[in-house]
Amino acid sequence: MPPSSEEARRLLCALGDHVRHLVMGARGMDMAAVAGESVADTIYAIDRVADDALIDWFEQHWPDVVVVSEGLDEPVLVGNDAAWTVIVDTIDGTRGLMYDKRPAWCLAAVAPLGGGLADIVAAAMTELPTAKQGAADQLSATRRGGLRAGRVDLASGAQHDLDVRPSAATDLDNSFSGLAKFFLPGKAALAVLEAELFGRLGERRVFDDQYLSSGGQLHELITGRDRFVADLRPLVHDDGLFCHPYDVCTAMLLEEVGGVVTDPWGDALTVPLDNVSPVAWVGYANEVLAARIGPVLAELVDGLRAG
């Protein structure tokens, strides 16, 4: 009997806890050493620590699933009779974590076998802390079941619930908002588009924060730190340095607290659960911001593609 969506949520949280334990235990190694290349991205030494343990964890705790992950060149069938597809990014935000600049996230979600991003029924994101952090967060949900948020004391193991919610603001004034432009490819075009967008919206005091982690960006939206994020990298370059389905597999968590996630034209984000498809996505803290910004952004994106 396959687990229910609630049981699946708990298993995803347990997987996140396991990855956090592995990452914390790897401190002291050269995390930034390049360990190889996958079909999706560069694999660093710290990625390998988590990726190498992934299938073993499923064999022990959750058999009869198909696992899709950044560190796997192909989906892996665990067991014999899969009912679910589980998509995982064991460490989203590797580059920030390996230099101890900013926490990364373990992202995991589950959909019925063969389903896509829109079919995800449960998701969990687990914070992978920097060395100086004393606590780490975990957010999870089942579809239409509401968000669950908690924080664990890393020294004692004590846990408590968190009350998190996105911003209710209807403008971007004095907020952190913007377009993802992490790497040199496409940076100039994205900066021009961003300036044009904010100009048309009449927004002048908007702060830029390049959190090099899609999961991290979602967390900032969910917790009220950011109001608007757009990752349009696949529209301006094709060298592979862009978002993939595993990077946004926890997008439903933002929707569970009233946020909005769309494609660049305001439509539902529908992508397959693989590790190669490019994904352009937009996140809004609330529906009012989506209604205000979305049409302007779509017009600019159409111009970008036409040019």
C-alpha cells in the first residue's frame, strides 16, 4: 500500500532531516571542490556527500518510488512497483553554502507516478545551515492542507512551530524584489528588463538580493522577506545555468500560504518532473501583486522574445 499524501509529507521531512545531518557532518571538508558534472549542473564535493546517500535512504525508508534528482543522470526506480515520483534537490544553493555565506535547502516533493509539477501532492523544504547558525527551519505541506513550519535548535534538538506568512503589501516600495541574474550569461538583458519593469510600475525604492537558490527565494517569499521574484534565465540564454524542475518542486508551499506562482505570462507553471527541462518562473507574495505586476511583466517578456 503506497503512503498517503500526509505520510509522504512526513517522509519528505525525514529525508530533509537526514540530508541536514549529512551536510553538518561534512563540515571541514573542501566543499567547493568540483566532483563532476551531471546532465543538469556542476557537482561539487558537498553535493556528492548528499547525492551518494540518496538512493540508500529511499531503499531503507521509502521503496517503490521513482526518484528524480539533480545528482542522477536518469530517474531511478527504487523497489519494484512504483506509485509515486519523488523529485529531490538534495542541496539547492550549494554555491552559497560551500563558502559558508548563506544556508542552502533540501527540496523534495512527490506526485503520482508520471505526474508533473502541477500534480505534486506534498512537498518539504529543509534548511541546511551555515556553520554559525544555531537553528534551522523546515516548511512542508500537502496540497490544500495548509503550510506547516517549524524550527529546530541544532544544539538541543528541541523544535517549535513557526507562524510564517508572505507580505500583504500591494506595492514594491522599500521591498526586496527583482529578477534572478546570478551568472554572467543573460545578466545585462535581465538587468535592463528589470529596470524597465520597475519603471513602468512606478517603483523607485526596490532592493536587490541575489539569493542563489530557488528554494531560498521561495522561502523569502513565504516568510515575508521578499515580495516578488522572477527567474527568466531560460529566456535570455541557453548554456544550462538556469532553473530546473527540482529547483521549484516546493513552489506549492508558497501557494499554500496565499502566494502565487506562475510562468512568465501568468499561466500555471506546468513542467515535467525531470532534471533537464529549463524552467522560467515568477513568484508573488499575494494575488494583488500578481494582478498588478504580471501583465506588465508578460508584455516585456513578449518584447524580449520578439527582439
